[in-house]
Amino acid sequence: MKKIYYIKDDSINTRLDRWFRRNISEVPQSLIEKNIRKKNIMVNGKKGKSSYKLKKNDQITVNIFNFTPNKITRLKEKYVPSKKELSSSFNIIIENNENFVVINKPAGISVQSGTKSRKNILDIMRKTKEFENAFPYAVHRLDKETTGVLIIAKNRRYAQLFTSLFRIRKIHKTYLGIVLGEIGKNRGTLVDELFHYEGEKKVKTHAITHFTVIDKNNKYSLLKLNPETGRKHQLRKQLLIHGYPILGDTKYRISKSYSIKKNQLMLHAYKINFSINDKKYNFLAETPNLFKKTLKEKYLKNF
């Protein structure tokens, strides 16, 4: 049995193998390569290459073949959101236009599916009316327990545009964080060398974050944080290095005694702003109720 697909604008310049995983099935690379060789996957009636960059109106022919992943590599199933999750998704939408959506991401949900969590924002948004004729592209990340502003592109062109804007630091983010301890300076800049591992290789990256103290007492501080660089877990790592871990952080912390409810990280992506074709965009995400409640409990002013 054959199926034929035609390439639309949002898939132009996408590699054939990536297009297949996104639109047909997230099978192992080896299985895609094997079926390209067998001509079960063809481009314009001819045998192609997995690295082939698709063009508009290319015809992709797929002979339906059996997916037989081994015990080590399994198919990654899409998360199927419940009716309740789909109906409540409307409440987190900040902006919806033909090219992108901006949401206020809740705590406890990943942006993309992973080995530890199948439930994710992209699979939920994929089933909403906002993405009825579009595909959700993640253009940046928020940690699972971080709340706040998240941009999701609706087409490949805007996904690439946002990726470029982030790379050249033309998208500016502001976070709010409740940290342990009273910070002496009212404003300043944190500059650190951070480390992470890629396999067995230790990688060093440079991290810069500007901060302003909104309120503080002798136990806690409420900070406005503006990261200049975009490293993984940057804010959480840097604040711990300087002795002011984020309240509720179960990974980057001084001791268990300073945590509040498990996984209730007091870090919120409050604002994001950027310009596209001389049009300025500025989006705010209201702080969640738990964040407001924690401010009150710690005798800090509500932002």
C-alpha cells in the first residue's frame, strides 16, 4: 500500500529523514535509511538520500512497511491529551496569530516529551484549534517546573526566524525568582563559567545574567533576572553558585530544609520582547497563584 505526500511551505529545506519522523513516525534513523535504500521512501519517484533538502511540491511516496524496533530502540509515541487538558489550554494562551502562539506555561509539564515525561506542551498544543492547520515548533525552552512565557512557532519559517533572533540575542527575557537569602546589592551582574557533560566530555560555557532586587528581607529576596546568554539551567546554576538558590529547587539547592513543596520551583518567565520587521512585540505572563502565595508567606511584596 502506497501513500503520497506533497511538500508544503512549512517543510521547505527540511531534511527528508526529519520530515519523515515529524510527519509519518518517529522511527530509528537506521530504519529510515534501510527503507530509502529499498525504495520504500522515494522523492519524486526516485531513490533519494536521508539528507535531501525538500523543495516545495516535492512528491514523497511511502510504501507502508512494518516498523520493528528492537528492545533498545522503541517508537516514541505522541502524548494524547485529555479533553480537560484541551479545554483548559485556552486559558494559557496569551497571543495567537497566523505565525506563532505565546502561552503562559504551567508548572509540572515539559515543553517536549522526554524519557522521564511523555506529557508535554507541544503534543497538547498540536491537538488544539490554534494549531488545526499548523505544526507546533519549539523555538526555546523552559524547564519542566518553570512557569511563564513560551513562544511556539506555527511554521518552519518563523521557527527559523525565532531561532536566529535567539542566537543573535535579539529576544529579551525577564524572569522573576524568589531566592534564599538577602542579597546585599540592589542590582548587579552575575558572570560565571558553567559546566555540563556531553557523554563523557566536560563542556565549559560562559554565562551572564543581570539582576535587580525588587524586595528582600533577612531570609529571602525577590529578583528580576535578565539572562544575556541562554545556557541550560543558567539561572538556577548561577544563583546557587553565588549562594542564593531559587526557592523550591530540588536539584540546585543548599540543603533539603530550604525547599518548599516538592517541584514547586519559584522561577517565572515574566516577560519577553522582540521586534520582527520593525514591529515590536511585548508579552507578559501573570505569575501563578502559588508564586503570589509564596511572596505573601515570605513577607515579600507582590510584583
